[in-house]
Amino acid sequence: MLVTCFLMAVLLAMVTCEFLAVNLTLKQPAWMKDGGTLNGGSLQSSLVDVYAIYLLKCLQEFKSKGIIAYAISVQNEPQNVNPTSPTAKLTPAMEGQIGTKLRTLMNGNSL
């Protein structure tokens, strides 16, 4: 969730130009996944709402730095479950639940 100082500096420099900020979410943190590791596994179904809140916090952090996201993805490559690299499977149903919850949270937080 924490954005590195370097990345934030680059993003802030870009704000002076017109662009669309798109947050491409890679994977859930290991503690949210059923295997407890970054590699492989799936988001724990009991943490769908928590993950939506996690994504909201990311958007709020960007906004606090003057970067307004135009779009956010729930996850990159949701069906990739390679156990040797940071991946996680998300079912279409889970993606829908996360997206619906996140949209509600965004509406309630002026995003």
C-alpha cells in the first residue's frame, strides 16, 4: 500500500502535465491470501470487503498527494495462479463483489 518515495516523486512531477492516472493493482498482500504468500493462491473470500477498503486507502493516499486516479483495476491478471511468482486467482464473482464494494466506498469518500 505504501508508495515508494521515488514513485511518488515521479507521479507528482507528472501532475504538472495533463494525464490520466490509472491505478493498476497487481496482487493482494500475502496476509489477505489463502496461502499466506505472495506467490499463487487466492484472496480469502472473508476478506473481500477488507480488500476493497485496502484499495480505497490506496486511492486516498494518491489523492492526498494531489494525484486523482481516473481509473483503478481490481487486479492485474486475475486468473494467473503461477506458484513461482506473485500471482493470485480472483473469480469473476469476487471481482464483481470487490468492484461493487469499492465503488460504494469511493462514492462515500468523494472519489
